[in-house]
Amino acid sequence: MKQPELLAPAGDMEGALIALKYGADALFCGGPMLQLRADTAGMDADALSRVANAVHKRDKKLYVTVNSFVYNKEISVLADYARELRSIGADALIVSDIGALAEIREALPDMELHLSTQANCMNWRAARVYYDLGVRRIVLARELSIPQIAEIRKNIPEELELEAFVHGAMCMSYSGRCLISSFLTGRSANRGDCTQSCRWNYHLTEEKRPGEYYPVFEDENGTAVLSSKELCCISFLDRLRDAGVSCFKIEGRMRTPYSIGVTVNAYRMALDGTASVAELRRELETTSHRPYCSGFYLEEPEALAPDTTGYVRDWLFVATAMQDAAKGVVIIQTRNRFAVGDTLEVLSPGKTGRPFSVERIVDDTGTELPFSNVPMRILTINCPWDVRQGDLFRKSLE
């Protein structure tokens, strides 16, 4: 069986280069319009073109999201926009709206189209309909179990690929179709402008008892009945592969480059069999995240229990290597505070974090510093490991 493709998010050039460095087979990005991270992670044509060049230089693939729900006034621009994305270098477009799908297929019969998870494809009959419309990959609905995926695979054409999310944030609504943000703030999640209202704290009130609040789930942080945990499939990727999933997708175009690098690296090593599940789970704990769960895949009723604890932030990204360095010293660009005496870990592609103690911090004048607390500063530190440009440094906060 062919090894599944590892698909990583990229909200900007830095994130794209990190994802490629740490082992992604393909990237998904948003363009200047009709993508579901409208304000913060949509690239203009020039930025997208630079990402496409970087991707293809490494013989990887680029998929561009055109997965917003489409209004009447936008149908007329879809054909030209799709042509622009193809000329930039998109290998496929990710689409959810069936009208947008038909318009793009008519304009570009040879453009590869992937069906977004926003389309909620839940069964093999729907998958066949989309295949007949020209779709060549289904990004499965988030609510499917592994047996349900296997049944879809058994009943669809061999050349129709299945893609599934394996890591990252989840939405308490149906495959991301949510109106809470629209109702409370006037900003639509289905148009790429979600305020993540589900992550806010809520209480119940009874009509005749104004001012009396009844918690649904409560701890010292309040209530968050609508806020789901995060998905982590690192321990059962083999079961997803055996069910017929040919692409493993990591969520997070708005994540930091550090988070993208750590996550892609862990799943790359899982696919390559170069580290144990326990080691890789520990790697994933070094990113900022909500408590992990298995989503709907394993049919565990408690899997999507509301997250009432907030983010887990036990590690801090402190620096990036500025150039290759042999064992001894390395030039870094700082991100967060660290000090002489701290234990740092360096993360390189294909390796888990390698620890060392900081003995010297030297600035560009040769002056030794007791600590670094200025971001984006160029410093030199000792390091007993070989590192490469772009390798990441972190420290534990525990």
C-alpha cells in the first residue's frame, strides 16, 4: 500500500518553508479570496506564487482553498480566479460550494478538484456524485468513524482519493458549518471570518431568574460547553491508512511556524516509523494546544467532551538557527526569553527534541549575557549537537 501523503497548512511563507523543511509532502494555502481564513491567512497572488515556487522546487504539491460558501455576485469571478490560481501553480483547488465546483469545472476541465470537509461528505453515494462532477479527492466529513470510512472506500472508484484530518482544532458544529459567530458578532464562519465564539465561556440563565447563572460544566476557569478538544491521531494512523485514507491532513493555517514544524515533524516520523508513539506524543505536547482526543474516529462518546481547561502551554519556543552549525556553537535568532543555566531542546527534521544546557549567550559585540529577553535578536549560544538552518529551539516551562 502506498504511504499516505502528509498535507500541512501554511498561512504565510515562513510557515510554508517550515512545513517543507520538516517533511510535508504537500501544502494547503489560502489565496486572496473565497477561503476560510479570510483576514489572517489568505495570501495575495505574489505571496502565493513564491510559495508555489518553493513547493515545486522541492517536488511537492500545493493545494489552494476556494472553500467559502459563494454568493450570487461571486459566481462571475470564479472562472478567472481559478485560472489565476492555476497560472500561479496550484496543483489542485479545494472547493465546498457545489455551484463553485460546477463553475470551476466548466472553466477548467483539467484542473484537479478536491472536495472540502465543509461539504460534509458522509457516505459513498455522495462521494460518487462528487466524483461524477469532477472531484478527484474527498476531504471527509469530520464526523465519520473508521468503519464508516472503510465502507466509503469500498464503494467508490479506485482513483477517487480520501483525505482525513489527523491533527488540530475541531469545531463543535457539523464539519465547521456554524452560525454562532454570525449570530453574536455578525462575522460568518462560513465566509472565513469566524470569531471562535464557541471558545468563549457561557452560563445558562432561566427566564424568571435574571442574573442567576447556572454552569453546565465548570472549573476554576469557568464554563466552555461549546469548545471541543483538539484532534490527535498519532497513535492510530495505521488504522486510518488501512481504512483507505490516502492523505493525512494537519489543521492550522493560523498556527505559528513552531507549532507547524513540531507537528509536521512528529507525523513525518510516525509515517516513516523512526520514533515510538510515546516519543511522538511527547513532541506534540510541546506545542500550545487544547487537550487532545481521538475525535469521532474511534467512536468514543467522551472524545468530544467540552474543553473546560483552556490551552496547554508547557513549552516555549525560544529561537531559530540562522545557519548550519557543527557541534559547539550556533548562531540563533531569538523569539522568547531564556537564560544561562536553562535546559533547551533543539528540534531537527527527523529527530525528536535533543536537550542541552545553555552555558554561554554572546551578542554580536562579543559580550556575554546572563539571559536573552529581546525577540528577533541575533545571538550565539553553545550547542553540542549538529544543527541546520531553520532548526527550532524550545524550553520547558515546568
